[in-house]
Amino acid sequence: MKILGIDIGGSALKGAPVDIRTGRLLAERLRIETPVPLSPARMAAAVAGLARQFKWRGPIGIGFPGVIHGPRILTSANLHPGFIGCNAEKLFATATGCPVALINDAAAAALAEMKFGAGRNFAGKTLLLTLGTGVGSALFYRGRLFPCELGHLPLKGRDAEKWVAASVREKKDLSWEVWGTRLGKYIRILEKILWPELIIIGGGVSAKHLKYFKYVRPRARMVPAKFLNGAGIAGAALWAAEKNG
């Protein structure tokens, strides 16, 4: 069974059809840059355009970087504030003409990594962090998914993601050592609270993990996401498959 997975991020949306039996992307990932925050209407048009590129007419899974309750978005820290309170499932379904299932983007990545990726067959407590424009987070324990918002944990007087997101490293031109050390301090705080047995690092920066993992020094075993920056796409498709039975 094939489902279109779409991952909405702070600087781009990405998508591809996914084989939900394996988590494999069935076509080259399509990326649409969003250098300025798009309003809900403009984002819906971009999502519809992406679906048209694949001539898609079936179910669509969409990951969004915010708190998701059912079909609605409750927070939108790195995207347009007009998404707050938006029934995004209805918005995107109307724009695409397809059934849509909505999920938090980090939770989507966790679904993919735990079913097919770095956490496959691991039943212990797993913390997944996606490092990009912000910091997404999710916990997985004995087959249960717990979406989190640990990027907004107060740290140094502001949201932690303002200190450790991958975008901060690029914007401030931090060395891998400086940024990796920052990330390590943040992760050790999370370890004191959550005591994960496995930490999976996702987002685009996961492909460069050899440059900074050595500076993080967590207590738990830490690994890069197997799907790298494609985990959110695969997981969004898996979520749509689950919701559509």
C-alpha cells in the first residue's frame, strides 16, 4: 500500500509516496522551500501543488511542527500564527481533494524510526529529537508513542530550541564542537528528567552526526535516525495508514 507522506518544516515542506510495508520512499523526495512563513491558505496551496506533482489521489499523511489535538493545530512556534486553532486536516483535505491525517512532525519521525529504523525491535524508553529550524521531540515506550514539546523547555531564560536547534548553529556560525557541547548540556537535562535508554537524533543534521556526536556525551546510547531527514515523511504516511485502517 502506498501513501503520500508530507513533512512540513520551518523552512520547507517535503514529500514523497511511501511504501508503508517497508517505510521506503517510492520516489525522489520533493522539496518546496518556504523562506517566509506561509499563511494557512498559502501552505494549503503548496501542499496541493506537491500532491499534484505526484499526481496523487489517495490518502495523505502530514507532519506539522506544533501541538496537534485531533485535526487541530494548537501551537505554531516556527510557522505562521494563523495555524493556531486551525482545523488543518480539513484545510489540507479541501485543498488536495484527498483524505488527510495530521500528526506532530517529531511524532511522525518516531513512528518511522521505531517501526523500520534505528529503534526497530527496541522496547525500552526511546527519546527522539529532530534538530532543524526548531527542536522536535517524542518518546516511545513499549510500542506507545508520546508526542512532546521538549524544544520549548526553558533554558537560559528562553526556549531550549533557541539555543540548540540546528538553525542556531548555522545562523551563529558555531563550530561543531561548540554546538555539540551545547546540545550535550541540553540532552543531559532531558536525561535527568526522562532517563531514556536510547536517543535517536533526526533532522537534516543527523547526516553529519560524526561531526558532533563526540561532543554530546550522553549517558544513553545515541544514534542517528536511519531515515535521516526522511523520517517525518515516512512516519506521516504510516500515521495516515493507521488512521485509515
